[in-house]
Amino acid sequence: MSLRDKLIKNSTISYTATLTDSKIYTKKDVIPTTVPMINVALSGSIDGGITPGLTMLAGPSKHFKTGFALLLASAFLKKYKDGIILFYDSEFGTPQSYFNTFGIDFDKVIHTPITDIEELKFDIIAQLKNITRDEHVMIVIDSIGNLASKKEVDDAEKQNSAADMTRAKTLKSLFRMVTPHLSIKDIPMVVINHTYLEIGMFPKTIVGGGTGSMYSSDNVWVLGRQQEKDDKEIVGYHFVINIEKSRYVKEKSKIPITVSFDGGINRWSGLLDLALEGNYIAKPKAGWYAIVDQTTGELQSPSMRAADFIDNNNFWKKMLNETTLPKFIEEKYSMGMGAIMESEDGD
């Protein structure tokens, strides 16, 4: 018996294996969404998606955090017909219509109301302990932003106004315990969080909950938004996913996603700007666009208005399948080894 085999055999951990054979290290489950640029924000590729581990969506109120979380949950249930969503709810602000919009079956969602961090921690650990790797479970927490600690609640009951210094520590404990289970048992977890501005002349956006959530997260999005108007009427929002942390995407990347009140998420959000940047589409004059022949560099006829292709499934499927636009996008956003080494040196 070789030394390698001897060490594997002697291990008391059931998943011990070489990196080649490891189910944990090399075989990451990837769950694609229907929105290419959401997949890019998660993995750096339009063909990627959410993977096991912790993804945190942070931003002020009314920034579509729950909508993005339900989009990811919907993608999970589409891939796994036997899948179950564990939905921990502290805000109770998600109407049933949201689940209907994303095609989520109520019977596939286990709703667990929570009132404090300790309650969440005890229940989620009890659930994780009894889930096996071959069972398809996704966890959504909405949210930890305003979730109190048990001490904070107890102090209020005792009319003790002392500041609670335990909340960040308790959250860090929660994520420290949860994180290993997510990778070992192939579980994606999406956590909604709030942000706040630090005090100072040039205030920086800070993700709430202390350092524990940042350390444990595979992806951290900080969401921004701008109004989309038709004349003076607001018809939707242009959201910007700011990549605060990622294991796969270049940090500080900005990924636009458009959401309208009538049509919901624009599936092809962000692709026009990238096609223009990569010279796959040109804008010969204001309001008009033309496809660029990738062999000759000439503009193809006829020219188009934005309305002709902005929501055109056939057009964008052809662009993604028949041009190098996906490769261009991946090179722009994906964090290769060079970027990782540079990040390590910067630390």
C-alpha cells in the first residue's frame, strides 16, 4: 500500500481523497440562471451560475435583493425537480406574488419565521446536520440586516438600554459553523443583508453584520440603482451589481441589470453595452445600431433601432452562440490565476 493510500485509509473523515478524486474540491455544482449577466456576476461566465457556498446580497431597502434571491432559488428548483428551499424569514415582506412571478412552487419552500440570530443559528445547524450530500437543498435567509441578537431582546425585556456588543460576534459564529457544511454537502446559501454609510468626508458603503459574513462569503454583491423613466413616469430601475467580493469575478466589477415594472428582469440586461465595447455591434448614428461582421469589420445591413433587439431572444441567442462575445465577457470579468496572484501579493 502506498503512503498516499495509507493516509487516505487512516483518515477519520469520510470525504478524504486526493484532489483528483475529491467530490468536495473538484466537482462543484453549477446552477445557471436564465439571465446571462447574473451568471457572470456569480461565476465570471455567461454559462456559469450559483455554486455551493455563501452568496450575500447587500444593499439599502427597495434594491431588489429579494427578487435576485428568488431568481436564484427558481434556477435551483428548475435544475432539481426534487429540490427544496429552506426560507428563513425575519422581515415578512415577501408577498406570495413574488414567488408566483419566479415560478416557485409553494410546496417546494419550507418557510421558517425567525426573531433573533440564535434562533436562526440553532435551527439552521439542526437542519444542516441531517442533510446528506445527495439531497438537493438551498437556503435563503431574508434577512440578517435587521435581525436582533437574543441578548438585545432580553435587554429590552429587562428595560436595559445598554448597547448590545454581541451581535457581530454571534453572526460571525453562525457563519463560521455553517460555511463548511455548505461545500461538503453541496448547498448554496443566499443571505440578504443591509448596507450603511460610514461616517466621514468620503463615506464608504459598508456591509452590515461585522467581518464574519464577509470572511465566510464566496460572493458579496452590493446593489445600487437608478430610475428608468418614460417621460416623467418611473417604469423600472437600472440596478448595478457591484462585486465587493468574489472567488471567481474580478472585484469592483459593475454589472448592470434592468428591471421594469411590467416585464420584470430584462433577460439580456447589460449585453448591449458589452457588445458595443467589444465591437460586435456598432452605433453608426444616434438611435441606430448595426452588427459588425467579425471577419471583415464592416457593418451589416439593415441598421436597427434598440427596440428591434433589446428584448429579442433570437438575436441575443445568435450573438452568444455564433460570435466570440461570451469569451470577451469572460475575459473582462473572470478572475484568472494572474488576478488571484496579484490579489495575494496585494494582501
